[in-house]
Amino acid sequence: MKAELLINNCKIVVNQTRTDGTPVIFIHGNSLSSKVFNKQLNNDLFKNYRLISFDLQGHGNSEKSKNPETQYCVQAYIETLLGVIKQLDLKNPIIIGHSLGGHIAINALNKITDIKALAIFGTPPFKLPPEMDKAYFPRPEMSLAFKPDLSNDEALALASVYCNNSKIAEMLTLEILKTDPLNREYLEKSMVIENFTDEVKILENFDKPIAIFHADNDVLVNPDYFNDLNIPKLWKNKIQIINNSAISENIKLLIYL
């Protein structure tokens, strides 16, 4: 089922599988879209759950923001998430975030009082000050994540960092090219130290289950970064390593939180 919600004067496209059952909300990453979760929304394993995905403003089939300088940033994306939760009347949701979607989820935790569990992947929680050099491997392609206008080759290069499956990378390339170029520009401009929060501290104080997944073939996030984290409610007391597979194809594991 597809719907359009008006949130902060912007039409947000939402997909959901049913209107009852435990809600599971999927949040995509920068320059991607809800399409990355299509396999999960069409998997019989989840047929008893209310699965929800949506396109952030300026992404996928959602409307481009009329105020990009204020609406393309983590705080504005949090407001979109909260708007989806409120308008769909989602109670006790499980929230799953990929990359930027994970950062959105972490920073929204203090505003969602009845969340049941959190799962993130491709999302190294930032400390203050952020230690980007420790959290990520040096990848020159990642500068493209904040370049407004991308050529087809540049979009494919960025997509190939997200996923090593060529067919999936082709799909991601189309989503990257579809994204409002101003999203990348203003998202980068919003990433000043004053706008960062201590995500590690947020997770340390969170009292619900937290799952962190990492693909062993991830070429972007450095798994060693997680070694110093001390998260009391970490699911199974360790980072979950997905062996020899694309992380986006293993989200089905998260439902068992």
C-alpha cells in the first residue's frame, strides 16, 4: 500500500504492508530511497508485521523540498520520521536505519518514547568530537555523497561503495541520480560540529534492545571503530557480522529483536 503524507509542507511517499501488527520502520540512507527495502516488504517472513518504508524529502518519489537550506539535514529528517509515526499512528515501533537512516534513528530516540527496539547498519555512531578517520576507511568516492550534480559514472561509483552487487548497484545508481542534488549540498553544509550530537552517549543511555549489523565485506565502515563502544543494551552483547553477503539482503535477521 502506497500513500502520500504532507509533512512540513512536503509530500512524503510512504509504503506499508498492512495496517495492523507490530510496526517496523525502515529508514534509507543519503541519496537512496525506500526501494532498498523492497525485498523486506515483499518477504513472507514478515507477513505478520506492519512494515513501513518511506522516501525522505528530496529522495525517491517524495517531493523535493521548497526550503532545501533548512529541510535537507538530519534534524529535518527526524521531523519527517516523527510525522510518519504520528500520521500513521504507529505504536511501539521497531526502527531500522541504514547509513544516514541510522543516524536519523539514533538522534530521534529521545523523541520516540515508546520505541520497542533499534537496529542500524552502515552507521558508526559518532562521538564528540566525531572521529571520522576512525569510523570510515578512506574512500575518495565518498566525497561524491556530498557533490550536488553527479554524472552517471560518478553515481555508479558512489553506488558501488554502498553495495558490491552489480545489479543492485545499477538500481542504486538510478536512485542517486533521482535524488534532489541540493540534498547532498545542504546536507554537507549542515554537518558542522555544532550540529553533531554524541550518538554513542545516546546509545549508552538507551534502555531498549539495540542491534548493530556490519557486513564483513563493507568497504566503507571500519569494524575496528566498534571495539571501543560500550552499549549496555547491545543485542547479543556484540556487533553482528554478516559474512560474505550484502548487508541490505540480510535485514530479515533484524526482525527477531
